[in-house]
Amino acid sequence: MPASPTIVGMRYRSLAPLAVLALVLASGPSAAAAAPPLARDAAVSAPAPGWEWPVAGPRVVERPFAAPPTPYGAGHRGVDLRAESAVAVVRAATGGSIHFAGRVVDRGVVTIRSGSLLVTVEPVAATVAMGEAVRAGDPIGVLEPGHCAAPCVHLGVREAGAYVSPLRWLGGLGRAVLLPLEG
């Protein structure tokens, strides 16, 4: 005789706290820090048209995107991309207009508005000014030290106000696959 809907619902509700705990542990800052860098050159799709990597060199993601569980919760709202040197030229990841170029607290930030997207790179000493038009690949500044142990740039994308993974446009974002529950 099949299980009643009440029993099945109770079984799933009893597993829900475990699933939430697993997600929190897997997406926390310590999990992201412990994850090995993701090599970006092997079997990676090309960037979307109108998009380029903001720094030259091997395509390595030092720290991946980790969506926060709530709008103000902990997470990593972008990707950290390895730069080939501490004095790397930072380039526009996409075309648009400079929405902001300046300092936020203790670091240089450049934000490009591209349609409904806001694309931010940091830490960078800006060589562009607010309102200036840029194309993907145009120099926008020079990398500043201090974000990662090795030279890297943080790239963040907000789409209609929500943070999303920049790898959607840079290529290499894995396809989501839903797996059946066991048992």
C-alpha cells in the first residue's frame, strides 16, 4: 500500500533542516576559501558576444560566486579572477557607460552600466571617468593590491538589482542538473 501524503510530507519536512544545513556549510566563506582554484582554460566555453575577461593571463577563478541565502546574508557576490601580475591592466568586461569610478571605503571601484546590468570590478585604480563610454576590452584602470593573497580582481554583476554569477557571460558556468531523491 502506498504511503499516505501525510507520511510522505512528514518525511520531507524532517529532511528539510538537514538540507538547509548542508547548503549553509557548502556555501559558507570557509568552504569557498578551501575550494581549489578553478582552471578556466580547459574545456571552457568562450565568453558571450560583447564580453571579455577583465585581466590577461590564464583564466583561473580564485573564488567562485556564492549567492547569499538572503539579500543581506553572507556570500560572495561575484568571482575573484587571478591576474598575471600585481600591476595588471584591468579591462572592461563588457561595453556600456561608466556608472561609477572612484573609491569605496579603502579600494578603487569601477562600475559599468550595460543595459539592465551593473558590472563592477575592484580593486582598481580607475583611468576612466563617470559617463565615459567603453567597449569590452577597453582599459579602465590598473589593479590595486589587497583583495586576494595572489594578484586578483573581483568581478560582480547585478542583473535588475540581484547579484548573479559573472560566469553566465564569461563562459564556463556549468549547467544545472536536478537529480532524483533516493529512497
